[in-house]
Amino acid sequence: MTKFNLDDHIVALLRDEPFFAALSRRMEKVPTRAIPTAGVCFNEDKCRFELLYNEAFMSEMFEQDPKFVKGVLLHEFYHIMLLHVTARLPFDREDKTKKKMTKKWNIATDLAINSDLTTYTIDGGTKSGYRVVSSMLPLDRALIPGVGPYEELPPNLAAEQYMELVTDEMTQQSQTSEQGEGGEGDGEPSSGGGSPSSGDDTGNGFDDHSEWGGSDGTDETRKIAEERLKEAVKDAFSEAQGKGFGSVSASMRGKIKEAITPKVNWRAVLRSFVKKSQRAAKTSTIKRLNRRYAYIHPGRKASRQAKIAVSIDQSGSVSDAMLGAFYSELEKLAQLAEFTIVPFDTQVSEEHVHVWKRGERREKNRYLTGGTCFNAPTKWVNERGFDGHIILTDMEAPKPVPSKCQRMWMTTKHHAQRPYFQTNERVIAIDE
């Protein structure tokens, strides 16, 4: 068997795919017999992420079809690009089910990536509605939507979507390889701190996922490496804006951009806004000592209760899902503050204005279906001395008059990225 030289294939890959150059420069490529195939993992000793590969496996791929080597490299780079190695697992289960959920997640991430390395044509006669034309990966070894156990799954979905579609039967059919099994892969990794398992956790005999989700958020060494990795992915994305993305599809570009875009916890921001809006209502009481004149003058007692106006855009472009998510959070926040719900479109529906009191449960309702004017709720709130003003809207209207209290906008991610007007006030995207 001809000795496999990965450097030659990396040079060829980067010549055709400049998008991966910035990431490749920051990745150490380490040959090892610790895994039977290939994988990416964290080396704790050297505080870096590494691409591990079994030379025998890569030689086998090359002899079967040279394009499979490129496919394997792209597959591993995509795991890095989409932060699969660094991200926490997207589920929180009991120990007895976590192993099964982890295997499903490993399968789901492979399906999401491999469908982008595969060419399809629409075919209504297949179970998925698509037929595979060609692939950069071996169909008999890689996990590919529309092939084998996954013949019913359509291509080009996100990993989270495949996570919901993968069944227990599909997981069992992938013939999971347990840690410690497998001949050539047994042994310690030559890289020193990665310690991956001898087989792929998904059992597809294709790549190793054993190091994923290993961080509990308190490992400072790993957190440093993760930040470096994110910066490398951002640099790669930035460089590709000028040099081109090569074969990276538009849908994959969107997934990568989504992965490296900082996430904002809109519920935490909403809570912070409420707390910052609190004013102190002070009263005298003999039950509290006066700090300056103890036992001479009564002390002061402060009761803190924010008075927040929540203006809800009633126009038809605000979805029911958006209203439902927001009402759900208001129900929890009603324990912190008194909310006055202000329905509006081009005017405030004053007969439907109501106070959301602590402990109450309310259903989302629509009272208006017209256009949108933000001046109407802003003026209504300005005249009534509120501590804070939150506007739930799609932001599809002109910029309103200034607010006398702090004002925050809550909208969908789509409208937050494409606002009708520019503002220095906080604009938060909420999950639908």
C-alpha cells in the first residue's frame, strides 16, 4: 500500500477551496492508530483542536476514489466550522438516556454535513423525494440522507432537525461500535491529550465524535481553545468574502454564519430590562433604624416594583408564534413587575388596555388587525409616567417620537437584522 501523504491532499484542497485555508492553518494534522478512521478532537496538553487521521483509512479512501479523501477532509472541517466539537450537546437528559441521545446527535450532525457533500435530484418515486446523483463520500460507509437506514430523510436540513427525525430504529441499524472494540484502532492517541475512542460513536465506521460535548463550561483551558477556534472560523468566513467560498453551498454558508453569530438570551435581556426599570417607593417606618439618627427619626423602607408598559403590535404581520413566546415569558416576569398591556396598530386600543398582575395567567389575544404606527403607543406611555416601555413588533413602520422612559424593542431575528428604521435603543430578537 502506498504511503499516504496528507500534506499533498491538503494543498490540493486549499487550492480548490480557499474558504478552508484560514481554518487549516490553525489545525494540527496528526496521524494516529488510536482511531480507525478520522476525527477532530481537543488536545488538552497543547490547548488546541486537532485533526486526527488513520493513514490506512485515508489510503483506503484514496484507492477507492481520490475524491473521497477530499470528502473526508471537508467533512471534518465542517464539523469544526459548525462548532460541533465545541458546542454543548443540545439536550439535557437523565444518565440512562444520555448515551442514546448522544448517538442520535452524532448521527444528526453527520447527516447535516454529508447531505451538503452529496448531489441530489428530485425524484417523487423515492421515500425522501430525492435521489442521490453523486457524493464525495462512500455511500456504503457515510451517513447520507436518502441512503440506507436514512432513505426516508430529505437532504439539507439542520442537525437539530435531523435530531428530531432520527428514530431509535435508525440508530440501531447504524450498528454502533462501542468503545474498546475494533482491531486496528485500539491504542493510545499519538497526539497526547485527545484520548478519542477506538470507534465512531455513531457506529458508521467513518469518523470519530468521542470528544464532543466534553466541556462543562468550567474548563478554562478548553474555553480558551474554543475561543481561538471560533476566531479561526470567523477569519475563514471573512477571507472567503473576497476569495470565494468554492464548493460551499449557500445553505451551508448560512449554517456556518448562524453558528459563529453570537447568541443573545432574549429572556435574560428582558429580565435585566425589568430590573433596571425599578424605582424605589420610599416610606417612613419605625420598624427600621435610621442609619444617621438611630432611635430619633424613623427609618426608610423602600419597596421596589417596576411599572412597565408592554405595547403589542396587533398588525397581521406579527405571527401567533411570536405572540405566544412573548406571552409565555411575561407570565413568569409578572412576578417581578406590574405590566400594563397596550394593544395597538395605528392607534392604541384603550378599551383593551389591561394590567397583568402577579400570578395571573392570560391567553394571547388579537384586538386589532390594521397597519402600524409607533407614535400612538409611545405618546400613550409618555403621558402616564411608566418606568419602562417594551414594544413587541415586526418594526415595519417609521421611527417614532422619543420616549420619556427607557424603551426596548422585541422582534423576530429576521426583522432585527432588517429593521425599517435605525435606532440606538436595544433591539432584541426573540425565538418563535
